[in-house]
Amino acid sequence: MTGYQNDVARLLKAFDVFCLPSFSEGLPVSILEAMAAGIPVVGSDVKGIHEVISQDRTGLLFPSDDECALALVLEELIGDGVRRDRLARQAFQYVKHTHGIKQWVSAYETLFTC
């Protein structure tokens, strides 16, 4: 564990896969950051995460609290470079088109428009 880091982009360059094995999430910004960095993502199938990861389109999901399923998903993905590349590209396009600065500003403006 590295503790607090303020240069996430530099660290993400070292990742082959990003995994968020969470029991509960709101908006998983760490997954969005990994997607934006072109890293394939794996996350537990919980609210928040499954709203960002579309199974086998923008990443892979596994049942929460199932470490055997997590291990299988990671082993499968790490062993398949073509699939990793495809998921990374599709996830990048997803985050670019749905969570870019223009989309977030527009969403905030909508909140305050009567």
C-alpha cells in the first residue's frame, strides 16, 4: 500500500489491470480514472460499479464477496491481451463520451436550471 498519492496518472501507467473489489460504491471515480488512462478494469458487481462497468464491454464484473470469482476473472483477463486491449479501448471511449468535463458541466448546469 502506497498511501496517499497525488500523481495518479503516473502510477496508472504501471498497471496491466485496475481492480476495485468493493462492497459498496457511490460514483467509482478511481474506475473512471483508470478507464481514462486506458487501463482495463475489473470491479465487484455492486451498485455504483455496475453502473459504470458494462460487462465485457467496458470492463469485467465479479460477484461481491467472492474472492474465487475475482481470482478467475483476473487470471482470465491477465492471460488475454487482445481482450484487455479491447476492453481498455471501449472503456476509454465510454468515459470520454459520458464522463468528460463537458458532460459533467452540462449535468451540473441542468441541476440548477429552472
